[in-house]
Amino acid sequence: MLKTLNSFDLKNKRILIRVDFNVPLDGEKVVDNFRIKSVLPTIKTCLTGGASVVLMSHLGRPKGVKNSALSLMPVGEELAELLEMQIKFSHDCISEDARDVSFGLKAGEIHLLENLRFHKGETDNDVTFSAKLAKHGEIYINDAFGTAHRAHASNVGVTSFFNRKGIGILMEKEVRYLQSAIAKPKRPLVLILGGAKISGKLELIDKFLDEADSIIIGGGMAYTFLKSRGRDIGNSLLDESMLVIAKDIVSRARAKQVTLVFPSDVVIAENMDDASNRSIIRINEIPTDKMGLDIGPETVEKFSDIIQSAGTIVWNGPMGVFEVPGFEYGTKEVAESMAIAKEKGATVIVGGGDTAAAVEKFGLTKQMSHVSTGGGASLELLSGKSLPALSKME
């Protein structure tokens, strides 16, 4: 049984919190603070409860080597602005100086540790490294859903050194929404898949072939499915290694009477770097020298009709190259359709990663029931798999 934050007496305690501050930076400035804002309720609850807080996170993939470009210092500055208070910072997460700072914290103070992955022991789940991290706190709280699918020192190894351990407010919310999406969904249940690759979503597709009423497939991965059905896709993205699997998924969906919905028209261009010569064309008429980079208006209308009649919607993966002006139309329209569905009473759950970034870009985050902070973790939980960070806490 997972313990939640409200299970503990926080007064005059040092709370070690694993957070997910793996956010995009532009030099020394945080570009997207969604993940930082998402953990504020847990931090504020600890502070108002009379505790001091030690925060630990990774940033990027420095592979055990210190890299100033991946320092968490800019994140600490962003957090300080959001909380409107000073934050202590240590340049090495397991140094004696860092531990002294943690030991000296007063109630209401925050200490942010430097990037965990500057030490190889983090990703190796090294017991010695875990023991040193554990010294920073008296109670351990994991609120980093984005890394819950990784068996690392800061979310798995440290738990062996705490009798008092639990999950934060964000983690509790993530688990509740994502598990309920497949346990007791309001019907119809619609899964929307996009992005480039099928391979990373195979287990999710397998799970939802038994659960969903409809599966909408857009984005780059749609072209592999379409090619497997004999369609000419021009120069569009194709994963030839997935053709047989894609064909099998179509067959199994038909046998299980699950509706698979594909694009009927697309936005094409010679490449994703130049949208000036884009055009809209039927899905079976893509020229050999052009590629599909977004879904077209007919497809948007078809997808929207299904979305707005759904009871539960789970979305993972954009409908096109939304980052590039000129190819964001389909992803934006689908997101707006889900906002309308939410107003009508549907539960709308958005997977993390690029999908969350798209919803944030279009200013629709608050119009969704839940926007996950974890891409890989949300995929695994929705697929019915257990997450190492949660399993270790039970």
C-alpha cells in the first residue's frame, strides 16, 4: 500500500523529495516550467506543515560527468521565482558540504541538490550512492512520475534506507488518473496515438485493443500502418521493420471489433523545413517526392466527431510536426476538440513528452482533466505495467 504525503507528521522534519526537474533550458534560462509548477503543491504542503525540504533531480544525460550546461542552478532560480523565496543550492549532491547544508536547514527552508546524473551511481542504482543521498532526509517522498519507470538510485535505491517513505501529491494524481483510465473508464473509451514510432507504443496498443472502443492513429506512425494496408505514402515517414506488426494490429482490431481510425487527408510538403509550399491532398494521392507532415481538415473533422462523443480520451503523440509553423494545425485542432469534450463531461488524459508540450504550447493545459509529466512512465502505466519506483515503495 502506497503512503501519501498526508500520512506523515511533517513538523520539524527534513523531507527528501525526488522531483522531476528535467526541463528544457536555453542557456541559463528555463524554457518550459510545466514540470516545476507541477510539483509546487507537494513542496508547499511540506513547508506549511513545518518541514524543511531537500530536492533532488536529474537533468539531461551527462552520463556521470559534470557538465555546466546541465546544471540545475537555472532550475533553482526558476523555482525561487515561482515560490518567491530564496533557495539554498549545492554543487555536488553527495558532498559533505551538501549534507551539512541539509542538516542545518530550518523549518520552511529549501535545499536543491545538483544534478544527480553527474554521478554514475545514479543510473547504476549504486547502493553507496543511494546511502549518501538518503542522509539528506528523515522522510522520503517521491514526486517524480517522469522517472518512475527507471530503477535508479534516487527513486529505488534510497528507499531501502527509509522507514518513512511515500509519494507526493503529483505522483498520487498521476497514478489515480492513469490507472482509472483503464480500470473504470467512462464509455466510449478512445485512444489517440501519434508521434513518429509504433515500437514504443506496442504494449499500449495491445492493452487498449482489449479496452478501447476506438483507436485513432495519426502523426508519423500512421504512414507505416497505411503502407501495411497497401497505400502509397510517397516519401512519408516509414518504419519498414514494423510493417508486419502494423498489419497484425489491424487484423486483431478487426477481430476484437475495435475501430481503428486513420487519416483520410494530409498536409504534404517536400520536407519539414519549408512549409511555404505545403498543400492538402487525399491520403492515397501523395506524390513520390512529397511527405505527409500533418493531418488535413477532413481528418480533423472525422477525429473530432469521435473525440467529442467520447466518455474517456487518452492521447499520446502529436498529429504532425507541430513544432514547425505551418504543420501545427492538426495537433492544435485535436487538442481543442478534447477541450470541448472535457466541457461536455469527458475525462481527458494527455500523455507526457511531446503531447504535453503541444498542449502547453496551445495554452490548453488547464482545459484537460490531466496532463501527465511523464512520457515513458505514462505509457508503461497505461500499458498495465508496474513502475519500479512505485513497486519499491509498496
